[in-house]
Amino acid sequence: MKTPRYLYFLMGLFLYVNGLYAQTTIKNRDAIIEAAVNSISVDTMKALIQDMVGFHNRNNLSSMTHPTQGIGAATEYLYRRVNAYIPASGGRLSVEKVFYTFGGAETRLKREVTLCNVVATVQGSNPDDDRVIALLAHFDNRNGNGNDSIGYAPGANDNGSGVACLMEITRLLSQVDLPVTLKIMFLSGEEHGLYGAQHMAEMARRENWNLIAVVNNDMIGNGTASETDTHNNTLLRVFSENIPFAETDEMKRERVYNSAENDSPSRQLARYIKETGERYVDNITVKLIYRNDRFGRGGDHTPFSRKGYAAVRICEMHENYNRTHQYVRNENGVKYGDEIEGIDFEYLRKNTGVNLSTVANLALAPSAPVNVRQEVSELTNYSTLHWEAPKQGKKPAGYYILIRETDQSQWQMKIRINGTEAHLPYSKDNYFFAVQSIDSEGHESLAVFAKGE
């Protein structure tokens, strides 16, 4: 069992909390989540990636009608795979095709096309909790020419790896009773401008989904870097935006006032993934990358970020540019192309575990606290925080106050609180604070940054 990386200031620390003293024992792993992580099947994921490679070319311009090749055949395959898991889901799982049209003039596609996203829904069991968590992976691909719709383009890692991860999570979590709804989205349109994700982000906003977290998986199976030949299957990147794309003038004023440039909702989600993933998956270290995505490139989380949702990208630590967006060939002794031999399946298994544990832990947790504030009007070396219980879902059993020094990336201290107020011997000038809801089993909500009032 892994030792938590947080420094817990719980023993011997006395706090004034609505007149009560609080102590706690941190629960390390939930047995249900751990069992699901341990049930991840490398063989199942490998078979799926082999099938995806077998469609020859999944370019957004490829055939929508050919029975065995092209993006249309891949779409039907994913739809059938999700359908096959419905009987074992106890009525939780459903799947739909979501069509949209894009391309033509002023786009990266030379003609207009109608494409399809495959969306699996694992329905939450609590009718009083409308929260939604979204997992994303694109299944379209390309080779060395972005508009080559017939040439061989295996796309094993980009993004067969992400698709395999999400399909395995669909299989496993559709059999678990979760209070919160999961939307697992297999997206087209990514390689030509994130159009499938854009369509879903617009749908989420238009239909007022209570979308609390969006996790995009794109290239999570390669452990070897091109050029440097660095090999490491113990590191995983999570990209998150710094200043939110959707920041309003009022949000900017609050951010500047609180020096909260490093505490966007997406950044809190990234920290949550690191803590939870490392709790449940051995021999993995999640690296927080303080960028929305890699230089000059984008991912399907970005349209959701632009709509104001907490959204991040999970990606392998080392990319291999001899494989990504390449024609399959041997040239000067170097092998090019995104074939299945480039997948490190133990690495993919661990990265799938990071995703599964994060989503399950968050889905089992209470809603986050609301109106989290700290008093800043008085000159004092203590800090006083106030918050309110969430308005929906199950009632929290308590709360964690998170504390870190201003130059630190991760929360350093976690303190259990039973009420909705705390008086702490830490100066607001020297520390940042946040609050999480927790249930009786120790499942934590996302952290809510404490703003000055």
C-alpha cells in the first residue's frame, strides 16, 4: 500500500472549529476502486488497439460507408463495443451516436463531411445529484498527410491508446454503482481542428450539463522518446490551463486580488488526478505541466476549457515523433509510423488506472463546498476560513482544509474539519488555502480555492 505524499498535520494539532476539536485518520484506498483498477485487462486493450489499426485509415475524410475500413467502420465498431457491455451494467450504461457536420472553405478539411461521436453514458444512481464527469479520447487519425484518406495510418498510440483506456473504463465502471453520471466520449474531428469536442462542449453548455470535470486522454501508451531514446514508463503528464480561457472581468479582479494565478479549476483538477492516481497506481508519478497543452498543438479538452469547464489533458511523458503523424516506412535505419509495436502496454495499464481511480473517487465523493472564503480585513497571523455545505447530492461527513506555501505546486497539508469554519495558525500572506468535501469513506471532492473577502 502506497504511503500518501501529503504531509498531514493531524496528530497533535489543535484547531478551533466552531468550538470543536477535530482529528482524523486518512483512508488510503477504497476497496471497490482498488478492485476495479486491478481488473484492468491488458489483453482487452491490446485487442481493441489491434482492431482500430485494422481499419487501415481513420482520417476524417475517409469512408463513412465502407464496412471494414475508414472512420465510418471505426465508429460502428466503437458503438458495438459499448453496446456489448450494456447487459452486464444493470441498466446503468447506454450509448448514442452524435452526428455533426464541418469542413470545407476556411477549414483544414478540403470538403464538408458529416462525422459521428460515440458517447457512452454511465447513469448516476442519485436522482438528487446532477453532476457529470466527462472522459474524452479521439479515434480519428492521420499519417504524414493530413488529408490522405486512403493511405495506411495505423494510429495505434495516437489515439488508439486513449480509446482503449476509455473503453476499459466503460467496461469496468458501468458495473459499479456511482452517484454521479459519467459521459465517456469517443470523438472524431480532432486531427482537423477539435471539431468533435467542440460540438460536445457546445452541447454541454446548451443543455446546461453540470459538468464538474473533463479529462482528455490523447497519446498515453508510448514510453520512449525519439531522438534522445529516453525510456520511462513511470511518468505521466497532466496539462492544465493557468489563467482560464473563459475568465470574465470579475474573475480577473478576484484572481489578481488573491494572487490566484496558479489555482484555476483546471489546475485543481490536475492536482486531484496526481493525488488520486498515485494513491491507487503503483510505480507512476504524475507530473503537472503548467500549460494548457504542448507548444503549437491542441487537444480535445480545449473546447471545454473555452466554455468555462475544468478540463485537462493526460499525455505520455515522452513523445516519439518518429511515430506520430508519420507514414509507415523504414528510412536510413529508422522505423517510422504509429504501429502497435510502439505501445508499452504496462504503461498503458498504469495510465488507465490513473484515469479510472480519479473518476471513480470523484464520482463517489460529495459535491464540493460552496462560497469558500477567508477573512482578510484584519491584520493577524491567524487565518479564518468560512464555507457552506453543497446544495445537492449526499451530505458531506466533513471537510479537508488544504494548505500550501505560496511557492509550492502541490498542497502540502490536509486537515480534517467537521464544521464549516476554521481558525488556523497560518498567515494568509504566506499560505494558500482550499477546502474539499469528504464522505464517511474518505472520498474527496475537487478542492475549492479560498478567496479573500
